[in-house]
Amino acid sequence: MAFDIDRAYRLHDRVALRPEPFGALAYHYGNRRLNFVRAHDLVTVIESLAQHDTVRSAFASAGIDARRWPAFEKALASLAASDFLVVA
Amino acid sequence: MSLSADMKAGLQAPICLTWELTYACNLQCVHCLSSSGRRDPHELTTSEAEAVIDEIQRMKVFYVNIGGGEPTIRPDFWHLVDYCVDHNVGVKFSTNGSRIDAAAARELALSDYVDIQISIDGSDAATNDHVRGEGSFATALRAMDHLADADFGEFKISVVMTRHNIGQLDRFAALADRYGAQLRLTRFRPSGRGADSWHELHPSDPQQRRLYQWLLDRPDVLTGDSFFHLSALGDPLPGLNLCGAGRVVCLIDPVGDVYACPFVLHDDFRAGNVRDTGGFENVWRHSELFAEMREPQSAGACGSCGQFDACQGGCMAAKFFTGIPLDGPDPECVLGHGEELVSAAATAAKPPAGADHSRSAPVKFLGRR
């Protein structure tokens, strides 16, 4: 299923985030994959997804400049593709 | 900043932490990185090992690669595995398979957090036992049979690439397929007893090229980022393609010493001990050695080579134990820059050696071949 910023997503239950100087490291205990989240405000967005009905609303609430939305959407879509994010 | 630059500057905790639980081993492989054989009387006690697990859980080290020696020889091995799992630290352990009987395999199959890696170094008994000792191939296969019978799922078959087994790549892949296992190939390093067997066993240049092509065709084969020196041949191999020592990777040895990577068990690369004040976290974040390794490194003699960005000068441990300066080329540089230096170093001073835990010295090959 294609990633849709008008839907609600949340972090998979078996994913842990570790803060790093570049953002965060994400690890999935289920599929044992590792992902790099390479922006601090992207980490903020990911952590807040569960409180929003849409990804769009999480972007807006974190104050992400609209010009950066496409890049953020791409990063989140890739996390969803490897099961790090799931549809809420 | 690039991902590679982020990694080189160091992380809050390692991504890949190897923990060798004991120097005791029932085998005496001729390429053993840690020259294992006899247990060290100062190895961490059960409660000290539990304290390390508590600490790496706090640091969010997501999983630990347990090895040795043969880790399952420790009487508290299964307890420590359970302790990791209960503390949200995933376990991947390497074994020669000698203790993986039907009951152990059934137990292992119950956990989602435990991954197992069985080592073989040949696709047949003759090639394997030459390096790992008589009967070790049959033992490893028996362990694989037990795991398959217990429906463990996808375990890993781990092979160190040597001059004698690179011709067997397709057979290793077929063996892994037969067991529904994942194949993992790693680089032969001149560390530990590997320093003595390196000249006979390390792959030839044509073999390295063949391995590179084979790996490009099979991105699903795991390599632990071992072969980044081959990336100088063209397209980079999958992975970070950099030396992670002290930056992304480190090793805790059985007595709690922390080294920059699993291939440099030598005083020059010892950053501290988990028993020191501040424990592992303090060593990882504040040791002088690791701070130095996270500084930008000079390309040295390789600076003028057009392929430096691809191979980054290769493996630090491989250089160190063949007597090549750390800012020199990899001894197995695919452009041939290392060869001369290796022979020069071999005729000059004897390259450095690490501590030896072998049961009886010297370890002999089963026969020349």
C-alpha cells in the first residue's frame, strides 16, 4: 500500500529509537532491520505520529516548512515500506 | 553531512557490539581472531556479565553479537542469553555447533530475539576440517539438522573466505538454501592465530575479484560489511563501506577489555575495561583512543589513489597485523598497492601479535594442501 500523508500512522510496537547526534537510529526487533533517521525534526514528527489523525497534521504541528514536506514524506514512506511505521 | 561522515564522528552507542564471553574453546581453528583455547581465570562473572547487559540496555544497544571462544561452553551461557532477551537486548550468537543438540534447538526456536550463526569454513569436511579441526564439519551440520528439525527458521551459516573455499561459493549458497538459512561471508583477517595462517590462507587477487562479482550478483548474502576494500574494483558493495572501528563497532572481550573492533585484540587498540569506573558507557563515549579514532583520519599513502573514496584505505586490523602503517594501503589492496609492503614488513620486524590463549602452541594444520 502506498504511503498516504492523509492517513494516520504510528511507530511499530517493536521499533525502538535511539537519539544520535544526526537524529536517531531506529531498530526493528521483529525484522531486525536498522534505519537511520537523519534529521532531528523528523524524529520529532515520528514520535508524534500517534497523536495525529494524519501525517499532514503531524508535519504542521511540528512546524515543518512546507518545502521540506516532500523529503519528509519520502523518508516516512521508506520507513513504512520496511514496516517501521504502520497504519494506525 | 553524509551518512558515512555521521558514522565516522561516532555514535552514542555502538551499532554492532561484539561480546566474546569466553576464551575457552573445544576447537583450535587456525584463523581464530582471539587465539582462543583456554578459559582466562579473570573472565567476567555472571553478575558482572549481567551488569554489562543492564548497561547496554540503558544505552539502547539493540542487539549484541556473542562469540568467543565457544560461548556455549560457559556454564551460564543460556542464562545470559535469557537475561539479554528479558532486558530487550537481541542476541545473535556464533557457535561451532557442538552444544546445539535437539533440546537446545527446540529451546532456541521459541525465542524471537535470538539469532544463531553456525561457523563452517568449507563446503565439505576436508576443506573445513583443515582449518577448524577434525570432525568439526560433521558437528556443524548436525547442529544445522537440529535447528531445521526444531523449525528454528532462518539461522545463519557463517564462512570466513579463504584461498581453499572461494571456489566453493555456489556450494555454500546451495547448502544455505537446503537449510532455509542465510549465508554470511566474512573476510579472513591476519589477527590472532590468523596471523600465522594468513600467508597460506588469504585469497589470491583473482579470487578476490571473483568474490566481488559474486557478491554484486547476490546482494542478499550477508557480509558484515567485511569486504569494503573490494569496492575499489567498481560499484560499491552493499553496506556502509567504511571501517567502523571505535565509531560504529567495538568488542568486549571475556575479561571485560573493550577493543576498537573484533579484529584488533591488541593493547594498542584497547580503550578500557567494563570493570573501570563508569563502565562500558564511559569507555565508549570518553576513552582517549575512541576519541582519537573519531577525528578525521588522514588518507596517508592512499591519498593520491583515485579509489580512496571507495575503499577508504581498507581494514585497519589487516594493516596492523601485517606490519603495514595504519595510513598505508590494505595488504589485500585490489590495485596491488599492499603486496610490496607486506613482503617488506615480513622481512623487517616481526608484525605485532596479540595475547595467546591457545591450548597448546603452536597450532598445526591438519596437513598441507
